[in-house]
Amino acid sequence: MNQGLTTFIRFGTERNPQGTYQNSIIGRTVNWNGFDYSFLSFIYKGASRNRSGDNMESELMLATNHIVMNLANSAVTNKWAIMVDTVSMHPETFATGALLGREIWQITSFSYDPETLVIRLSSAIDAVGGTAPTRTLTEALVGQLPVSSQIRNV
């Protein structure tokens, strides 16, 4: 049986989505994973590594209009994330199938011309410019810790 692909995108935070969209069924809302996704014409350009190899980047391309521009501006201003689910879909019945991939990105910027608006997505932790939460190992967290560098396995 032939399978098609569809992409579901969810702007905002996991607990507070600001927009849920799918790019397969014009004029219909599709329920996926507990959320209703309205149709929005977009192209999701999957992950690519930047030239220096320290960050993953992706893009979401949409037609330029006031609604999309407001959405992109809010996403960048409020530092929203975006969750992208790629799902198999039956090409005739539009029944959703298996989840093929899930990516979570940080929305970093957008640019536009009269025809196309591009939202730039970046990995949540940039190895060079970003920060990761620090954690100190303590006995309360992990149990007994060695007190010398002389560790033997008996």
C-alpha cells in the first residue's frame, strides 16, 4: 500500500501551543496527538548542519501574508519553540499512520520578500553560542561518590 507523508507543526510551548498546523488536507482540521491542526500551506526543510558543524539549522517556508508575518514576529519575539512531527498518511483516505520523526527547534529569526516568508529554526542548544543547564553531581543525587582518583574494580 502506498503511503504519503504529512507534517504537523506546533508553535509555542508544549503546554501552551500558540498555533497548530498541517500541510496536507486543505480546508480540514486534522486531530493528531491530542491537538487539532488546521491547514497552512508550508514547506518544512529538514535539518542541516551549519558550516562550522556546531549547530543544526532548518527552515519553514510559507507564503507571505499578514497572518503569517504576525505569527513569525510573535514566534521570534516570544522565543517560541516549534515541534515538527512527520507522519505517514494514507493518500486517499488521509488517515494518519505512524510517527516517522519528531524534531523540536528554537525559532531564531525570519525573513521575507513579497512571495515567501522563511522562518529560521535552530537546535535548542547551540554548542558555541548557547548555554546548557549545569549540574553538579552530589551524593544526594547519585549515591556514593569516590573521594580519590585511586579507583579499583574488585
